[in-house]
Amino acid sequence: MLWLAISLFFVWCAYREIRSSLVAPPGYDDPQPITKPYLAMVIALALAFAWPPVHRWYFEHYLSRIATDLAEGRNAKVHCNTVWDTMLDTQMLAAGHAVISTGEIGLQHPWCSTLQSYLHHPQRASEEELWSLGMLTHESMHVRGEANEARTECQAVQRNYRTAKLLGVADAVAKKNALDYYNNLYQQRAVSGIMQAAYYSAQCAPGKEWDEHLADSSWGP
Ligand SMILES: [Zn+2]
């Protein structure tokens, strides 16, 4: 909101400059000619300050559509937290969180940016970027109706391939990213302490109890 407020200030400056060319400003007898460099500068500043929030809103809507798809029709609403949102978030320590009843998904700063970085170069995704992909799928699985963390994460690992494809990643790269997540990041959860273990189950494997045998499973053929 701060950025938009600054943008609106520059919009007001532009309005004032244009208006003074049409109506004599206070203290003048006649309208004043427009100072073009000044007008160009304030318009450029208005656009520059409006861009980050507008871009964030666009990305949130885009992610909301994908999360709704993953949640199989249950309405998901993704919110990319700014630094301020994150500081004020009661679940600040969770990188992402979802409310099953409302479909609201919150991704902490800077995870939406990390996801954007992933989309710029999915073929050389870093571990962090793969986490951001998995986080979107994971929170969408909560919205789909699962509350248990281990089951939620298992549903997510089987759908990371689907998520990557929905995000526009090429098929072979999407498959590799999803498998890298499952083979590396997911398996690390088993040995990374009690917090991470809550997200892991040995039953989450091809042919095991939690395998949903999805036609487009991350670990499918
Ligand atoms: Zn969760």
C-alpha cells in the first residue's frame, strides 16, 4: 500500500501540472505552460512505484488460478506476503500456510519471488526454487481438504509435476524438477529432525500405501 500511496502522490503531481496549464493556478492571472520534463518525470515515477504492487497482484491471481486447479475446484486465494505482511503474520515462522475452510494461502516474503525466479529458468532450478514449487503444491493440497502434514506433503510430491506444467514449464523439465524434489528434498525430510519428519512418511513412495496412482504422477512413467 505504501508504494501505491507514493504512486498516487506522483499522479497528483502530474494532475496538478496539467491542470495549471488549463486553469490559472492560485496567484497567476493565466494558465501556465506545462514543464514537459517535470511532467514526464512524475508520470515515470508514478508508473515505477505502481509496478511492484500491480505485478504482485497479477502474480497472486495467476497462482490462485493454479492453486484452485490443484485443489480440484475448491477456491484458493494466494497472497504473496510483503516484508511487512510477514512481520505482522501470526504464522511468521511458517514459510507458507493455508486455511482449509477459506482457501486462503499465504506465502511469506520472499517465496513468491523465489517462485518467479524458478519460472525464469526451471531447467536450472536451485534447491530453494524447488522448495517454492513444492510449497505452492503443498498449500494447495491443504485447500483441497487435507490437514495432516505428512499426507499433505505426500499428495504434493505426487503433483509437483502437474504444478510445474500448469506454471508453463516444459514437460521434460517439469518431470525432472518434480523428481528432483521427491528424490532429494523430500528424502532429506526423513533425516532432518523432528520438525521435518512430520512432513515425511515411508508410505509415500511408488507402489506404497500413499501412492495415489495418478495418471500424471511425479513418479509415474
Ligand atoms: Zn502444511
